[in-house]
Amino acid sequence: MSQITQDMDRQYSDSEKLAARARLSGGFSKAEVPWFTWVAQHVSVSTGAKILDVGCGPAWFWQEAVSVLPEGLDVTLFDQSPGMVAEAETRCRALPFASISTQVGDAASLPFADESFDALIAMHMLYHVKDQAAAIAEFHRVLKPGGTLLVTTNGRNNMAELYVLTTVFGSAPRDPAGDAFGLDRAEHLLKAQFGNAALKIYPATMRVTDPEVVYLAMTSYPPGDTAPTDQQAAFRAAIHSAFEAGNGGVDVTKEVGLVVSRKAA
């Protein structure tokens, strides 16, 4: 089956493989508000707030968020990948924050004191965490009373029309991220820890018109990235057939969103 959570050191040593997925998931989406801007609109903080970004990746989010959020923020970038943290720091140093700090570590064992942050963002990362409930408990611990947690992820039906093509690799015909930590599980776990959870679905549609972008995205993680030649050829053929049937493109289900929880004051 597809394992977007396997071989993490190789997948996320830098942003190359993540960028291949972003070109697919974001490059062909149509929405009134861009994804990162939409997420930032749900981050409820005031000037001077302290925000922790867990699983920050290359910090693409902050390039858009900075124009939406208040000034004077203290942002801490946290990721298990030193390469990602280095890239994130370089990108964010050029943005008008009050301060930027960085840390490498495990989301289920955060190296921060209790009640340190006004808000915590965990974008499309909890499906990589083995003990998701433990990580969410850590998120709760480091938030100040009244602080907000914002988690983004995919639903299991996200891009189903494309994931069905990956069955040539022995993968399930579903989004592996949605399988590992989908929107329904996110809502359940956050409500269990915080006592409240508001699920919001990103309003977007998607039509993919570049078969090579599909191929590169779906072979950026196991098992597609190391599939034998015959499976690679079969995957390309499946993509070609889908594009022929769709008159040069594929209409794709977009199921992505966020869950917001607030720590009791």
C-alpha cells in the first residue's frame, strides 16, 4: 500500500519531494481564496502573539500568512528534519516578524515549557506521527489557557480519481494521508483532548491537465518511488488512459480542511 509516512529521512531531508506533491495538490486547485491564506484566516491571534509551527516544513505557509496575520509575531519553527528547518528559517528571516526561532525534534515530545504559546499550527504533518494522541496532548500542554490549535489534513476521498491509478503499485485507492490521519480522525482526537473541535472544509475544485505532474507527485513516496520498471510503465499507461477518458484532463475530488480547537481559559 502507499506509505507517505515511510522512509521519512529520505522523503523530507529537503523540500524537493514535497514540492512535487505541492505542484499537484495546489497547482490545479481552483478557489476564491488561496489555501495558505484561507488557513491563516482561521488563526486567531493578536499583535505580539507567540506561535509554534510544528512540522513547519519549508515554511511556504508563512509567505502568505504574513499578509493576513497581525504584526509583531514571535514564530517558532519546529520540524524533525534539520534540512526543512534550515530552509524554513532562511525563508522566514526575510519576513517582518518580531522574532524567529527554530528547533529540531519530535512532535510527541516538544522541548518547550507548559503554556508557552498563544497558538500552535500543525499543517499536514500528524499523519507522519506514530502516536498522534500523544502529540496532540503535547500541543495542549504547551498552549496557554485560551490558546488555539489549528490542524490541517486531507479526507480519505481526497484526489480519489488519481489515487485509484496507484493500485498498480499495490496501493489502496485512497489518499494515504487521509488513511493515516484524516479529517474525521483529526476532529475526534482534538475533541477528545480539548473538549471542542470545529471542522472546516476548504472550498475548492480541481482539474488536473498535466499527466507528468501526476506521475512525479505519486512517485515521490513509497512504493511508487522505488517501483520496478514494469509497474512504472503500467502507472504511466493508467495516467494516459485517465487523461484520454477525461478529454485531456481529470476532474479530481478536493477534500482538504482544518480542525480548530481552543484550550480552556
